[in-house]
Amino acid sequence: MFDWLERLSGSLVFDIFGLQKESAIGDALHFFVYDTIKIFILLVSIIYLVTLLRSYFPVEKAREYIAGKHKLTGHVLASVFGVITPFCSCSAIPLFLGFLQARIPLGVTFSYLISAPLSDAVVIALLLSLFGWKIAVLYVGIGLLIAIVAGLIIGAMNLEKEVLIEVKPVGDIHYEEHETLFSHRLKEAWEYTSDIFKKIYLYVVVGVGIGAFIHGYVPADFITKYAGGDAWYAPIIGVVMGIPMYSNAAGILPLVEVLTQKGMLLGTALSFMMAVVALSLPEAMILKRVLSLKLIGIFFGVVGFGILMVGYLFNLIL
């Protein structure tokens, strides 16, 4: 999807700046340029599209449809949708914002935000090739379960007031189909998108910058030194070490293979991977402009505990 951007950022960093691909600074800077531009593109395009579309479609009816179903249905649909979208934890935020603006229930939007970075078609294929179909199926199934259960828990806590950005009531964005010019819709959508972008772009830059530094400068040996072996606390250390980092699942899987070869138990390695991709410091930095610290803390705590349990479960049964 963003192969052209991968090549462009690589050309900028390695050809124009003359940095080496194998160097820590080159790897970190390439990661920063690529991910910052990618998230900016997704942020603008998705929020703009959602804002424009909701001027045509009765979003409140879609919300009522989800609310009218069994509580579990919306969370399952959002979690499954997350599996088919190829986004990392930060790249998933624009669509998460789009869901909030469409007034989708808060817990359901979190089910998507949790599920999206955990697995996609590429991750499933890599899991199949590296660890076999049993591990792949178990990983995807447990990832969906975490997203559904965590979304249900967050949704039951009535935390809508902890959303810091303005979610416009449907009445404020109503259009008469035959009276509103298309150019007016485009202008309204752009003004709203621009307003959201101005509020959070700096947090994106800072967040991705932190993630890029960790990506380039934290070696695998450092991780296995403290989270390797079969000690009871290894999954805890793996999750705690994984949360500050930032990568997508496809990018971290080769590292997971290396970690398991160096003696880390598969459950600990997979919980580390889940913590890296589903909960990251850059993600928290971006969400800080959108959600209260209380809600971010609850989100990280609920999902982190679920991931930790996955580590112990895998270590027990594998």
C-alpha cells in the first residue's frame, strides 16, 4: 500500500543524506520519515473521507443499528474489521478518530483500535511460515478475544467524557441532500479535517520520533538478557519492555523468531510482540491529544493485562 513511500523515504535517507542502511541512525531516521508521512496521509485522508461521507449518510441510523444489536455484535465486527486493515498502532488512530466522529460507541471503537495492529494478512502468512498453522490460528484467535473483551470492559465504564476532541452531534452536521452544493460539503469536510490535524500533528511527530529512536537503538540481545529463559516473571518483563517500543506486527515478527532462537519462550516472545504492536509509547503520545490520561491508562492497563495472560497461557500449553 505504501511501497512508494518506503522507496521515497529510503532514497531520501540513504541516497541524499548518505546514511548507511545498517547503521542505527539510518534505520531510525528512515523509520521516522516513513511512518510520520504515512500517518499524516492516513490522518488527513480518513478523517476527510469520513466527514464528507457522513454529510450524505444517516450515521445515527448506523449507530442505532449497532446499539440495537446484542452488545457483543459490534465488538466482534469491529475486531474482525481490524484484522483486515493493514495498520500499526499509530496508523490505526485516524480510523479510530473517524469512528469517534461517526458516534460509534466508544467500546466498539477501542475493539477496532486494539485488533487492527495485532494481525493482518501479512502477519498471518508470516506466522504460518515461521511457527506453523496452530500457532497462527491461536495467535489470531486470542488477539480477537483480547480486542473484544477489552472493548466490552472499556465500553461498560461510561468513559465518553474522557474523549477530549469535539464529537459533533448529528444535528450539527445535517445536510439537505438537494440544497447543499457538493463544493460546500468539500469545504466543510476540509475545514474540520484541518482543525483535527492541527491539534494532533505535533504529537504524531514527537511520538514517532520516540518510536524511531527505540527502533534503531534497542538491540535484541538487550531484550533476551532480561526477558529470556523460563522465569515466572519473564512475560511481565517482556510486556513492560515491549510497551515503549513501536513497530507493526510484520516488522517485529523476524525479531520474535530471533528471540525464540536465543532462548526466549514462545509465550513470552509473543506477549512481547503484542505489547510492541498493540501498545506503544508513540501511540500514547498521539492519543494524549485525543483522550484523557485516565482513559489512556485504562486502555493500556486492560490490554496490557490481557497480553500478559496470553504470555503465560502460551508458555503453559506450548
